[in-house]
Amino acid sequence: MLCAQPSWSRPDIEGLMSLSATLTDLTGDLKSCSQIPAHLARFLDLEPLTLAIVRLQRAPGGVITPSLILHASAGGIAIGENAVHFPTALLEIYRSTRPLPAGDALPLRPAPVYLDASHELIETAIREHPAFGRQVVALKTIDADHRLMLVVHRRGDLPSQPNTTFELLTLAANMLARLLRVPLETYTHPEALGTPFDRLTDREWVVLRSLNSDDGEKQLADRLSLSPHTLHSHIKSIYRKVGVQGRLPLLLKYNAALRELRLVTLLPQRTFEHAAVTG
């Protein structure tokens, strides 16, 4: 599933940010399968993650079941020589009571569903697509009229009339696998990360990403549900820790640090964009 020539480009970044609705952090023991260093993860607005995409079917009585699954797992990307395999597939499925228009935020929490590796869905996937393997699978998708939620068309790689659902899944999985490999490789050069940013707290990282907009402090405070005084204190703390005197120098320095990670654009605060593609 890995791409032999990982690289960053603007479409890759846009695709990654759009696919972020399908990225998930795993809890408990599974979390150790894909440790992306925390300060690097904050730069990329990622958590230790795994991706899979599913087409959902609604059975009589409202029961939702996945009809096809494919994975691109960070657990399948060897960190050093430690490739990770699990006997259980973890599915985290978002269930929505309404379709989500493009650009809508995702305020839902995942409902975990555990499937044994012998489950017929997984056995079928392995039989029909040997590359599927038996690694951990985590799904995040939207139940919206049986639609497959994908945005890989923004890379320009998605055929206008894809032949199969599997083709859609493969495109998305290959893209994520390539994107994941770059930060894992880049971490071997920690000096490229811009160490002043490592000192920021999680709240300061949220504030930092929100500063990449045209909003003034009052609008930002409202958006982040902070008092103007608290927001101003966070901003001053960020300036002090990073060693800048204002908003523009801060964003320029942040942008420069991102470029050293081979990113080509300043990542905005996380937004989720979805495109519904019928299988």
C-alpha cells in the first residue's frame, strides 16, 4: 500500500486536510501502533492515526453495516523495523442524523464496533484483495444515504466515473499511505521542526492555527469560546515563546517551519470537507 516515492504537493496537502474527517486516533493499547511524535503531529494537525473508508448500507430496522472495507493503516507502516499487526479490526463509525454539506464541521463522536479477524467482511476483503492484510482497521465515515464520503477528487486522480468502489478506496488509501510516510521519515531530522513551537501548549496550538485568518481578536475569541482577555494572553504567550513581536512575523515563522517539513502551504485550522460519491 505504500508509495515508493513520497512527496508533498499542494494537492496532497489539500487532499490530506479534506480526508482528515476519516483520520482517527486510537485509544488504549492500539494507540501504540502508530506513534507519530506529538510535536510533529501538532504541526500536521494529526493524531496517531489509521484510515479506512467504508460504504454503508442501512438494513431494515435502521441497523447500519459496512458493505466493503479497505485500509491504509499507520500500523502497517513500519517505524524502524516494527511493523504492527493486530488480530482484531477496530471500526470507528460516525453515525449522522443528517447529511453533511461540504465544509460543515464534524461535531460527532465515534461509536466503536469490534470485528474479529474471522468476520466474513474481513475474510471477503482478504480473499478478493490480498493486499488488505489483517492489520487493524479503523473507519470514520458518515451515514448519509448509503454514500461513500471521499474527497480524493481534489487531487485530480479520481476518475469522473470510477469503475468500482474498490477503485475509490484504493486511490484514497494510497494517497494517505504516501502522505503518512513523509512525516515519519522527516522525524529523523528533528532540527527541521522549528523547536520554538515545541514549547506551545495544546491550547496555544489551537490559537496559533486560528490566527491564520482575517478575523480580529474579538471574532477569534467568539469562535474559540474564549474571553478576549484570555485569548490575548494566549497570543502574547505564543509571541514570547516563539520569539516574535506580532501576528505577521509569527505566521511567517510558522510557515517557514512547515516548509522545512516539505509542506507547501500553511495548514489552516482543521475543517472537514466531504464529497459524496455513490458506489
